[in-house]
Amino acid sequence: MVRVTTTTAADACCTPVGEAAIDAAAAEQLAVRFKALGDPTRVRLLSLIAASDGGEACICDLTEPVGLSQGTVSHHMKILAEAGFVTRDQRGRWAYYAIAPGALDATAASLRAL
């Protein structure tokens, strides 16, 4: 005799996962920000800018503290700008960077919301 067993949803071992708390677009945007912060040099650059007088720093003032060339620092700053962490203001031949208003708070709030 063959025994047939039926399983109901209540008998299942796992509860199906509902909708994600964060949608795909928001997850992508947050991942870009975390990737930007995944490099210790970029974290240091943000810290240097935040600690600078007036809350902004010239690219020429950021190279020596991190021990990298201007081109390499510019590359890191481009990534931080694309992730929304800094704003860039071109003054003559020099670029000045400032922490984007609310960028750090918004990233922290996104992480808390997870």
C-alpha cells in the first residue's frame, strides 16, 4: 500500500519570504555608497574634508596626508562624488570638495532601516 501525504502551508518548515524591506533600486544605490566607503583611503579623505576649516578642502591639500599622487586622489574623490558623499567646486585649476549636505546622515539612516 502506498501512502500519500499532503502538506499544507501550515505544515511547511519555512515561511515564505515576503517583500523585501528595501527595493532593488534602493539596494543598488546603497551598495554604491558602501562600495565607496569600502576603501580606507576614501574614508580618510572624507574625514580630512570634514575636519577642514570651513568644511571643505582643496585637492592640493588632500594629497600629502594620504601619501598619494594628485591623480590618484582625484580618482578617489570622483568615486566619492558619484556616490553622493561630496560636492565639487572648480576654482581656477583647483577643485574644492565639501561633504554633501545630509549624505552621511542619509547613509546611516538607510543602514538603520535595514
